[in-house]
Amino acid sequence: MCPHVANNGLGQPLLLRNGSDSTGTWFATHQFIAEMIFHARVENHPCRTWEPNNADIFYVPFYGGLYSSSVFREQNLTKRDELAVRLVEFVSSQGWWKRNNGRDHFLAIGRTAWDFMRDDDEDFGANILMQMPRVMNMSVLTV
């Protein structure tokens, strides 16, 4: 993944046919790296505040797509879900979560929603993140 996470997730500049780089026009961007790109853009947004009490919405910077790629073949489903469960427990324990029960929180996930909605009858999906009741209160931007 190293070449893909370069340049805040945009990846390396593509080379033109003459061998020169595209100088910021086109990049070799991985299809599942959207969360990293979104996070890099939101870090310097002019509406960002460092004071949670002044915030209207809360971005939760979780690289769920990268995480799910690392545990997709894990046979132990509890281990596969562990980081998502810990994230939700941590975020929902914060005071600003309690203002609106998470309805003012959102995630950007760099994979399809199906990767975070595992069926009990079938081992498809990396983890249960999007099936957790507290996450269902949040907005989730997916690929």
C-alpha cells in the first residue's frame, strides 16, 4: 500500500508517455483509499474548530477500509470486529457524543458498505461496524 498512501492518499503522479510526470494533474490513486484523502482535506478546512463545544458536526477519523483489508481473512470474527468495537466504545463515551447520541458524527470509509455489514449466516464482510446500533445514528460516507 505504500505507493498508494503517498501524497495524502492521492498516490504517485502518473507518468506521461514522454516519461515526465503529470505535475499534479493525474495520480495513481487506489480505489479504497478515500478515507485517507477525505481526512487530509478536512484537516485544513476553514470551518474546522479545535474546540468540541463549538462544533456542529464531528468527523471520526477512522481508516476502516485500510483496517478491514488487514483483517479480511481473519477466521476469528471477534478479532476481526475488535478495532471497530473499540472505536465505537471510545467515541460514544465522549461528552460531545452524548449531546445528540451520535447523530452529529460522521465517518468516511474507503470501501463499500457491504464490507462493514457481515451476515450471521455467511462470512462475508470484514466486520460489523455499520451494523452497530450507535453507528446507525451516525452518517457514513462510503465508496
